[in-house]
Amino acid sequence: MFFKFILILLLFFGFLLVDFNKKEGGAGEGRWVEPWQDESFPASGKVRNPEKTPSPGEMVVQGLIGFFQTYISPVDGDRCPSYPTCSHYAFQAVRKHGALVGMVMGFGRLIHESDEIQRAPMIWINNSYRYYDPVENNDFWWYKK
Amino acid sequence: MPELRPKDKKLIKKLIKLFGVQLFVLLIFFYSPSAGLSAEGEKVSVDAKLQMDLADHFYQEGDYYRAVTEYKRFLFFFPRHARTEEAQWKIARSYFHGKKWDEAISASDNLIKKFPSTAYQAEALLLTGLCFKEKKEYSQARFFFGKAKEQAADAPTADEAQWQIAATYLKEEKWKEASSEYRKINKSSKLYLKSERFAQGLDRIHEIPQKSPATAGILAAILPGSGHLYCERYRDASIAFLLNGAFIWGIVEAFERENYVIGGILTFFELGWYSGNIYSAVASAHKYNKKKKEEYLDHLGKGGLFSVGVFFQGKSPVLALTYVF
């Protein structure tokens, strides 16, 4: 029974041991940054507040999202028409509001995506047009700062 | 001291001659007037006017970063020039247009401190207020707009400051205060008609169709999807209903067949869909309200409502009727 439990734990959370950020950084991978470049659209995969240490709950949820982004999304294909993508939106929401609220917002994004693309403005980013629906557009009514 | 042989003396003389010729050639090369010329033979000397023109050129091109550099270069090279005040003011404006609010505030403050009787004082205060408005620090913004209004030598700047005071209340959705501030705009101002339109429109802002976020949330909690339906988001409503329905069905089936692991996993995801559905419904109501307000205010700004007003052109009164269909 104990081994079964360990096996299930490894199956579900083993990917947390993988370093998803390993491929980032390295020589020649830096972005060209203009002196006054508009920073309102952070590059995909980056977060605005990298100094903040995530809580264990956040790490688990971000690990799940990282697993999806690294292993499932490349096979599944680029299907999210929004910017940030749904997984990145959930990642940012978890970073900003914690694991629980972030997850709820992530599920909410998946539900409201189809009507949002009729209303959201389009932006040209990563060589394609996307519907701009950031976290700020969905928490403005309760999160002021 | 031993005497040199004639052969050695000749060699030394030759060397001195050769060295002298080389020195002469080098001197001619370095000190020739053509050495200071560019490849085209054009001599460029930068004076205060040229430096300011270069900075203005960058400013007009919208390259505010370089404009600031050139205005600062002007201040460094010509610190006692008559146009230093202008350069300092243009630095503040460049920062403002470059959306560097804190730097613009600091540059405006510098201008006022260095030149207490500057002609740009009211404008600098107005610019500081605008920066605070952009930073969403509305009470600070109002403080500076008020000061700008007091200091303004001309009516248009004072009217602009008054307009901005009203605009900060508008941003804060304090409709009554905004309406009353719009009404303070001088009747002879060019902004008068527009401000009257805003004042009248804001008195009727409660007539805008709104959705209750609480109703949307309760509906979504009772029947997933109905909250979105209430907010006129029909696709979202069907997705929320189908997703929740499918997962609840799956959970019931899994537990009925005593498949507790699958049931547990489905319950975990269903909790996400259910709470996400409620959150999204409430957020949709807020978004609906926000959009309607923005549309209404946009309409007011463009003059989309009927308005009657009297304003003065010089000393003669002009009656204006506006209606945009």
C-alpha cells in the first residue's frame, strides 16, 4: 500500500524534480532591449516580479503548469488565441494572487476565452495577432494595486 | 673625452639631418589646417543654437530618449546660455512624452527650483499633475492642477488645469464631484461646451444599463453558465454549462461504480471548473459595467449627446446646438 502511495505521488508530482528553467539563459539568448522599451508586455515565460519567493502551493501549481508547457503544449500545438496564453495567464495569476485564487482565475480564463475574443483588443506579438486578455483585465474589480 | 673620427662625425650629421626632416614632415602633417577638416572638407563647430536644434530634432521625431540626452548636453556645454530654462523645460516634456513619469516630475521640480520665476511654471505644474494622474495618484494630481490653475498667467492653461481636476474625479468614478468640477470651467473657454456636455452627461450616468455582479455570481453558483447568460456572454455560458455538466456526470458515474480514484480526480477538476465559472461570471458582470461606462464616457467625449450651450468668441456670445446621431 505504501509503495502504491509513493508511486502515485511520483506519477503526479515527480515532474517537480525536473528543472524547467534549465533551457533558459546561456550565451546569445538575451533580448535586445531598447533604452525606453515598453515593458507592458513581458516576454513569454517571464514574470514581472521574479524576486518573490513562491510558496509551496504556488510551486506545485507552477510545476503543473510548467509540465504542461514543456511536455504537453508542444505536442498539443499552439491553440490559445490569447495573450498571455492560458497556461501563462494561470502562471501569472498564481504568482500574483497565490495558488488557490490563481487556479480559480486560470479555470475562469478557460471558460471565458471564447466570448472574450469577441471583445478583447488584438495585439501583434510573437509574430502573430493575439487577443489581449491579461490578469489585470480580470482582477481590476478587487485588486487595485 | 676622445675625439670622434671624421667618418663618425659625418654619420652623426646625416642622422641629425634625417631626424630633422622627419620631424619637419610630422609637424606639417599634424599642424596643417586640413587636419581639422572632415572627409568632405567641411568644418563643423557646434554652437548653442545647433545643439538645441539637434535636441529639438530628436524631440520632434519622437525619439525622446535621445532628445533628453541632447538637451542635457546643451545644459552641460552652455550652462549660462539664455535658453537653459527652455532646455530644462524640454527635458521635463521629453520625459513626459517618453512616459517616464517620475523623471518628468523630478525634471519639472528642478525647473521650478532653478528658475522660480520661470514662464513655464504653470505648465510645469500642470505637467507634474498629469504625471501623477498617469500614476493613478489622483489626489496628488489634483493638488498640482490646483497650483497650476493659481499660477496660470493665461486663461487656457487655467482652464486646462480645471479640466484635468474634473478628469481625475472621472477616473475615480466620483461622478458628482466630476460633474461639479466640469461646471467650474470658464464660460469663455473653448472647453466650456465639452465640459457642459460632460457635466450634464455625468448627472445621468446612473441610467447606463448595468449588471449586478452578485446576481451573476449567485446565478452561476445555482446553475453553471447562467451567470454568463445573464451577462450576455452566450458562448461562455454554454461552455460553462457543458463542462460542469460533463464533469458532474462523470463524478456521479465514477462514485456509483465505486471508482474512487477517478471520482477524486474528476472532483478536483470539477471544483476548478465550478469556482472558475463563478469567478468568471462575476468578472463578466464587472467587465460589462466597465465597458458600458467607457462607451458612455467616450460618447460624451465625442459629443454623442444633445447639448445646448452659449460661449463667448471674443466679446460676442455664440449659441451652439449639438446633436450627434
